[in-house]
Amino acid sequence: MSTKSSAIWGSSSLAIAIFALSSSPILTRITEHDMGPYGTIFNRFWIASLALGLGKVIKLLWDKHSGRLSTTDNTDNKAYTVKDFFSLFLVASLDSICLVTWAWSLTKTSVANSNLLHNTTPIFAAVGGWLLLSQSFNRRFLIGMMLALGGTFLIGFNDFHIDRDTLIGDSVALLSALFYAATLLVTENLRVKFDTSTILLWLYTLGGLLLLPLTLLFEDRLFPASFSSWSAVIGLGLCGSIIGLGALFYSLKQFSSSFVSLILLLEPMIAALFAWLIFAEKLSWLNGLTFIIVLSGIYLAQSDGELDNIGSTEPT
């Protein structure tokens, strides 16, 4: 695939990821009428792993039937090493912690505040990329990132109240951003060797196994008890986990984790609009102003001609 075509596919997948992931906090809030954070993420994982597993089996049977399987599909390039197993287990653990802490924060604070703080990921991703992956950033990218981050902090300004529950919820949401950034950094390294569906299948399978004992230990029930919660958790598994995260991981083949996490700052704006429409959460003129600030910051960073070279890997 040419560099231009790869960039188009990468940009398209990133746009799909933004809209799919924006539905996650809304669906998570709905499921938590029946379950806590462990149960919500456990059901999200097993549904996603089941769908991915079935998809791989169907693709394998189709390729075999159509004669597309060949001896070139050997294990030379995809042989698992101890390092690979460790990285896959690590990304599953980090993503599980990230989603559980984020889901728990939604029980303590508003969707806008939780999603806002959860998407401060660029700070941690940029620092991690600089420390671990030797990524470099010029002045325009850093100014754009800080402008976009400043705008996201203003989104929840009117609703930010200093009380115990909100402070706990906001702090946990901020903690989830740290694990989100770590997930992106590890995944960026895995994408050099493995395709998106393989990483996701390992992530959700291992994540589900990790969360099963915690769900049995800390939750009142293992599965949803109402139709609305079942619908929401299926939506999380298919839309949020497979489509959203799958498109996000695919984009990491073209763009660096720092740039991807920056573009994901659009997510809290879309989620805030969803929360306003569905849960009647308050939005003000300040929210509209911050949307413009965030978009300006993203445009400033994206307009840099050197941006495509920041931490990106060779396109497929």
C-alpha cells in the first residue's frame, strides 16, 4: 500500500474510532444501573473476544474454501516470543485497569468531567514516548497539544465542584488516562509485528480472564439483569471495543501514539453532546468556546509538516 493510501486509511480509521469510542461512556453509564465497573468491563471483554474469535474462524474457513491460504502464511514473521507474550499480557492488564478505573469514575462524577480527564492521555503519552521510544516533538506540536489540553480542561469547568465524591471520581478518571497512555505505547510497539485483530483478541481474552475472579468477588451479579443493560454492554463489546479500539489500533500503524491520543481529544466533546442529549447534562456557552479552542489546538499540531514522522512506523 502506498504512503498516501496508507495515510488516508489511517485518518479514516481514526475518525471512525473517535465516534465509536465517544459512545462508550454513555453505554457504560447505562450498564451501571445493574452492574459495577468490574462486571461492565468483564462482559464487554467476553462479548468482544467471542465476536473476534468467531470472525477469525469464519475468515479462516472462507480463505480455505477460496484457496487463499498459502505457504507464505507461516510462523516465521509471527512466531511468538517470551517478550511477545509479556507485551500482550501487559497490554491486556493495562487496558483492563484503564477501563475499570474509568467506569468507576463515571459513578462518581459527570460524563463530561470523567471523559475530559480520561482524555488527558496526550500528556502521559508524550512523556512516555519521549522517555521510552525516543520520540521528539517540535514547538508547534507541543503548543498545539497544550492548547488542545487547555480547552479540554475548560469543558468541565462549570460543573467542577470540590466535594469528596467528585474529587475521587475526577482523580480516578485522571488515573485512567495514565493507563490509557501506557496501553497505546505498548500497542504501538506490538503493531510492528501483529495485526489489529490478533492484538485485540489477546487483549480481550486475557482481560476477561483477569477480570472474572474480580467480578465474582466484588460484584453482586456476573451478567446484566435488564434488556437495556444487555443492549448497552453488547454495544460496548461490538462498537466500543471492536470497531472503536480496532480502528484506533489500526491507526497506530500510520501515526504515533502521541498524535493519536491528541486527536482523541475530540472524543470528550462528542461524548459531552451525547450526555446532554441523553442524560440532560448541562452544557453552556463556555463548552462551545472550548470546542473551538480544542479544534484549533488539534489543527495547529496536525498542520505541522513533520508530524507524520513523529513516532510513526512503516506503513503496510
